[in-house]
Amino acid sequence: MIDIRIPDELVESQHTYAGEPGRAFIAALPERVRETVGRWDLTVDGAPLHGMAALVLPVRRADGTPAAVKFQILDEETEGEPVALRLWDGDGAVRLLDYDDAHGTMLLERLDSTRMLSTMADTHQAVLVIAELLARLTAGPAPDGMRTLGDIAAEMLDELPGALKAVPDPAERAVVERCGGAVREVLGEPGDRMLHWDLHFENVMAGGREPWLAIDPKPLAGDPGFDLWPALNNRFEPDDVLWRFDAMTEVLGLDRERARAWTLGRVLQNALWEIEDGRSLDADDMEIARLLLGR
């Protein structure tokens, strides 16, 4: 009998942010763990890990190979993850070993969870690692059927007029409005590359076959400029924003004006989420936008 204790933090985050689907996911998780381990002939090999939305269980396969099982809700974001991982096939990203279409459960190669890129002391070097990974991950087109940046951007612009009315600070309102203006300028060319969407320092782990590999994509088809924001916001340093932006656009070979517009699009996306949830706008995001708009 496999007895896995679901971490309290995961239970709380699923109940708080995912609502009824999150509660159903947590309730079904103990049995799903038992069924998956048995069906894939796995042996539990350590304590479970977790983020805000997933449980990751270290395991060994029947031949002794170390691996990890990721349990998560199957939704619009997570349904694209196995598609992206299969497309990348381990080139810059964790390798997908098996997949349960019914529940979205993934069997992945085991990485070193104690060595995330966030542990690298040199922030400039960490940003370059992310840039080099993004250059590989976004090198090819996304497959047909992937959600698109064009659709997401159009929806953001539709929401923007109403959202602006809910921003009480005129300076912040002006920044958000200018972000929308930047997106309008590039809306007709949203791109078709496979994007990771969430490549921050804790979504890069040390691997055995490569020094660093990306995990946890929330993929969509679009312009690689939309993938730069996490490395600007993580371990935020205002005096470093423009260096990071320039370094990443150089490594990826991006047109800086287009990349700037799509990075402002990420700020806009975050702002719309904050406004929808009744929260204050993120001060770091506002500063990133001001710096990019001031160029």
C-alpha cells in the first residue's frame, strides 16, 4: 500500500486558486498516485515535491532508472505541456518518458531538484542560461492546434478599456495603457514559435545529461519576445533590467522593438490578471514597463 501525504501547501493553493476542480484534484490524488505507480510499474524513491499546482513524486522505473511523476490538473495550460515536451524531445528541456492522456499525469526524467537556477549567485550568468535555453526552445514552430499569442493578445486588448477604469492611480493607468498601445503595434505579427511562457529561475533545474534543463512549460505559439519577462522580473534589480533585456534579445537574435512590445504585452497580461482579482498592480512590473517605455 502506497501512503503519500499530500503537502498542506498544495492542498491550500488548489483549494484557494483552483476552486472546485482543485478540490476534486486533491480528493482524487491519493488514489491516482496508487493507480499510476502500479500501472507504470514504479517504485517510490523519496518524499514528494510540490509547487502551487502540481505534486511531483520521485520514483524508479522497473529497470532502476530514476524518474519523476508529475500530477496536475488537466486544463488549457497543462494540456499543451506534453505536446511541447515531445516536440523538444529533451533538447533544452526535461524529457517526457510517458503520459496519461486521461488525467494529464506525466512520467519525466529525474532532474536535481536541489539545484535550481535560482541558486546561481551570478544573476547575469543565470539570465544568459535562460536566454540560451530559450534560443533552443523557440527555434521551431509550434504544432497546429496550440493556443496562440495572437488570440491571447486580442483578448487582452478587448479587456483593456474596462480594466483601465479600475486602476485608481493615473500614473499606473498610463503605463498599462501604453503597454496596450505597444501590443496593438505588433498584433498583426504574433509569431508562430513554440514558447515556454514561464521560464523563470526556478523552472530551470540541473540535469545529468545537460547542465541546465527547462521544466514546467505553459506553451503557446507566438513571438519569442513574449518569453523574456520572467528573467526580467525574477530576482528583480531595476538597474539590471535593460542589461538583461539587451542580453537576451542578442542571444535569441530578436528585433528589439518587437521584443520590447511583446515584453510589454506580458506586463499587460499580468496587470489584467491583477485587476481582475482586485489586487494592486505589481510594482516591479510597473518599473520594468517604465524602463522599456523610456528607451
